[in-house]
Amino acid sequence: MAETTRPTAVTGVDIVPANQASWEDLQAIFGTRGDGAHCQCQRYKIPIARWRSVPLEQRRHRLREQTDCGYPASDTTSGLVAYLDGEPVGWCAVEPRCAYDRLRTTQVPWAGRNEDRDDPDIWAVTCFFVRAGYRRRGISRSLARASIGFARARGANALEGYPMITRPDQNVIWGELHVGSRSIFADAGFAEVHRPTLRRVVMRVDFNHRQR
């Protein structure tokens, strides 16, 4: 699906840390079939060599532990949940970059960059997922904007995303856009800092204003 239009961030969306959402609400977003239900946002958490050997129930269990859903007092979680008119509609994964095993070991986005992959102060947005029936309404844009304050409040020095470049004449399937599009991050205030491939960019917000 090509990004031929650019919805703005939705007004009236409530976004909360995932530990303040219920597990049932998060699972309502992912649904019972398709990419979200199958992945449970573990694509960047599980080493590629083990991916096929980890059953769905274990992926769900891992996500539940990572998000700490249903425990508002928890000081740890792994993302944000968006609500529209009280309905859970969107998810955004955002954590320290070093928490994503597959991100640390893949060549993208490291090609041509001199970065400490284990720096816990650099955070990353790795995934957006919007519930069926609410897509292309600006939910991901709202989540991208909220991710900045979320990471900064938790001590991040910088926040990165690794979106796809989309063009009106280019077919992009929904599953490919789980990382977000370049325009989603640009609209939220991220700046492009690196382009490791023709279709992938590194977008970043620095909070401490140091040159990297």
C-alpha cells in the first residue's frame, strides 16, 4: 500500500505507557490473525536463528512481561498504547536500543555508522501497529509524537526510528510499514541522520544536543 496521502496526528487520541493499559486492550489491537497477532512485537527481540522455534504462546508471554500491562505503578514497560474514544487502537514499541537483540546484530541500520550498539541511553522506536478499522487515520503519527516525550522523560539522550521510504508510485505492503514511514517520523520532529539503503533511513531526535 503506497502512502499517497499523509494523515495528520489525530486529535483526541489518548496515549499511555503500556503498563497503564490492560493486557486485553493490547491484544485487541493486535487481533487474532495477521502480522501483529503472529509477531506479538517480538521480531526485534528474538534472535533470527531462534525465531521459528519460539511458539506463539511464548511470544505472547514475552510481550506481557515486557509491557507489564495492567500494572500502572510499574516503572518499566516497552511501549505505548493509543486509545480513540475509549477504544484501544494503536501500539508503538519504544525502549532502549540495546533491548532489541536483532536490531543490534543486523547490518541495518549500522552500515556506515560508528555507534555503540549497547549504549543504553539511545532509545529506539521499532514498530507501530494500528488496529484494523483505524488505519490511515493518523494513529501512528500520534504515537510517534508521544514516543519523544516518553523516551526523554525516562532519561534517553536520543531517540531513533528506522522507517521505510514510501512513494506514491511504489507498492508497499502493510507488513513492511510496521517500522513506520519517513513522513511519520519527520512530522513528529525526527531528522534524517543516515540512509543505509535505498529504502531505509535512520531518523533521530537528540535530547542533549551533543554531536554524535
